[in-house]
Amino acid sequence: MNSNSIEVDQHFCPLAKSPRRTPHYVSTLLLCWITLLSGTSLIGAPKTDPNLQSQLSAFIENRAKLADTLADKEKREVPKAARDYFTTARQGNFNAASNLYEKFQALSTGEATKDSLRADLYCVRQPVLETFGVWEIYQDWHPKFLKLYGEKVIESIPENSIYFGGTDPGRFIITIMGQAAKRKNPFIIITQNQLADGTYLNYLTKTLADQITVPTHDDLQRCFQEYLADVQKRMDQDRKFPNETLQIKPGENVKIVDNRVQVSGQTAVMNINALLVKIIFDKNLEREFYIEESFPLAWTNPYLTPHGFIFKLNRKALADLPPDIIQADNAFWNPYVKEWLGPWLTSETSVRDLADFVITVYRQENFKGFKGDPRLLKDVNARKAFSKMRSAQAGLYAWRAETAQGQETKREMTREAEMAFKQAFAMCPISSEALSRYVSLLASLGRFGDATLLAETILKLDPDDQDASNLLKDLKKQEKAPAKKLDPASGLKL
């Protein structure tokens, strides 16, 4: 079977995903019901903060004008669904705007939508999407953590850099606050999660092509073909050696239809996105790069260093993480974790103590002796976001430990990985990523008792948690066959 017979379902991620990987349209639908029932108005919690309210109003106006500009460039009409949405958004009616956003999305993907209307919708899709993505976060987050997230990330990125925002907060908070910062030479914001979507590449071309080199549609097709060739090679490997570790990864949905290989799924899309990120990185040599991870992009690992809440994507691969980078990383995170959760969490804290804290605070809601910030405990979205950032950095340390040449470096990176995973898990134990990646590290070290305790702790919080249940089953299998390990960098089985 030759590569010409391979095709791929070119599914794209409509929005970056939260640590739970909930599709945005699902969370949006739930949010619509919640806001309708609660009667929430305007901007939710940030309505008490005039600066945030002013930022949001200015951003809605900016994106409405951008939609007009994009339509003019393409000689297309701003469709009624978009005009109605922006009119309602300007009025500050979140409930009604949510419904209109759903209508816009349904029209964009509806089979009955005429091609001409669909083209109009796609032309202005990104400004509509960005407006709602920003507004939803401003609706949900506590102002303190919203401002901290945005300000600290923006402060850490030099002018004229390129920043890849991955999760919803990593994209949308930085987009609106970056605009509000009004720098003379602002950094450029791109979401890596949508690069495999041709309509998003069109958007980047129309808005950024005069500033940076943007991947073309030919680049996109080459990345598809490169990925497909790699999939076929790995699939052939699995066929020839069925008793060895599978090369096709979880989340890569590979099937053969009419003697043709089709690949779809989130892992497949992110592999293609990773190749497109590499093109942007290689073709914009004069720029510095920074990234907020949604899914690990494997090729970036040797180039990454922790950088505040995010990563710096260095121009050259690093043989080891410099000591000053590690010290700076701890000096940045430790005070925040102490402020948010209290002073109890240290490198000496046992997994048992960690589990006890989770049960006491998150299940029993017993705050006696709690010396952290109760506002963070109530803000599950902020906790997920900060936990996601920390578990991503822990994943880098875990990858460094896995690939280290010297035993001392391996031990040091393992210590750093475990401490960061503890912090991520304590911040948000319901994050499946914080759980799975920490469990992966512990299992790779043969610490099945500690790994099992973490999974069991989550099942005490939520007996129906399927991720934790599956992890527990995998751990029992691995304990019987310890040669089979998990990849601590990705949380996937080796």
C-alpha cells in the first residue's frame, strides 16, 4: 500500500481545550443553561472590576470592526448571524449573545447551509470565536486570578516575539489583555491548536502575513502527507511486530476504508499542528518564541525551558536544563503555591499527605487549618488553568529525567518533576492531566503503591471518574508486568 492511497479526516479543533478536554461547544451549551437559570448579567464576576469591564467592551468593539475588515478584504458580506451576535454583545447581554453564538456555530457546520453563506461565516469566524471565548472566561473567573494570569504571562514575553497560546485561557486571556496593554511593538499571538484548520490559516494570512511568515496551504498539505507517511510506517511496524510496544498512539484513530488508510482524532490533529508550529519556528528566525502548552508537541522538548507560567521555545536545543533556569522556576512557582494552598506542600511531602489534603479540602470541605486562599478553591477554572501550566512544566522535567544520560541529572530531573506534579495535583486534583502524568511518573519509578493511592483518591472524589478508573486498571496490569511502563512526559503507555 503506497502513500498515495492514504487520506486523513481534516478535523480541526474549533477552540483550544481545557485540561478535561471538554469540547468547547459542550461547555458553551452547558454555560447557556447555567446563565439562563442564574440570571447572570453582563460580565459575571469581573463586573465588579471596572478595568476588566472596560477591557471587554473595547475588545468586543475591536473584534466587530475586525470582522468588517476581513469581509471587505475578501469582498464578502458580514452574515446576519455575525452582525446580530456583535450587536447583542455590544449591549452586554451574555445570555442572548450565547444563544446567538450557538446559532452562528450551527450555521457554520450545518449540512443545509449554502456554500456562499458558509464562506461568509468562515470569513468572520475567528473574530466571533475570539469574542465569545474571551467573554466566557471573563464571565467565569475571579478578577484576581484573571489579572494575575494575563499580566504575568504578558510581562514575561518580550516585544516582537511570537507566542503560541494553547488552552482557552492561554489564547483568549492573553489576546484581550495583550490588546489592552497597548505595547508599541506587541508580540504576536497564534494558537497552535487550530493550525491544521485551513480557515484559521486564512485568518493568519489576512492578519499577520505582513509581519511574519505564515504557513501556506501547500505547507499544510505537505504536513498532512508527512504525518500520514509516518503513520503508515508505524502501522506497518505494528503489523510486523504485534508483540512489541504499539507505535500507533492512543487518540490516533487509524482505519482502512476501501484499501485507503484514514486517520482522525485529537492526537492526529495535534501531530499535524506540531509540524506547522515547526514551520513557523523555522521561517521566522528573527523572532523569539514562547508557548503555553495544550498538548505536548514532541519535537519542542529539547528546546523548551520553563518561563514563569509558560515556556520559552529556545532557538537551539539544550543538552540539559541550566541550574539557574531550574532555580528561577522554583522561585517563581513556590510563592504562588504557598499563597494559594498554604505552606504545607514541600519536596518532603509524601503522596499520602497529598492525598489526605485532597480528601480533606476538596471532598470533605474541611478548611480548619487551611492557610491558603479560599478564593482559588472556589474558582475551578483558574485552578484548572494554573494546574495545567504546572503539570506541563512537570512533564518537561519528566521527559528530561527519561532522556538524561547521567544518573545525577536523572535524579535531579525526577525530583523537579515530582515536586511540580505535586503542586499541579494539589491545585486541581480533578484535572485528568495532572493525575495521569503524575501517575505515569510514579509508575515509571516502580512506585505503584503511590500511583494507586492517587487514582483511588480521585475515585473517592468522584466514583464515576472514568479516567481514574482506567488508570487504576492499567496500574494493576503494570504492577504484574513491571517491564511495561508509562511515558511520564505524555502520560501515554509505552
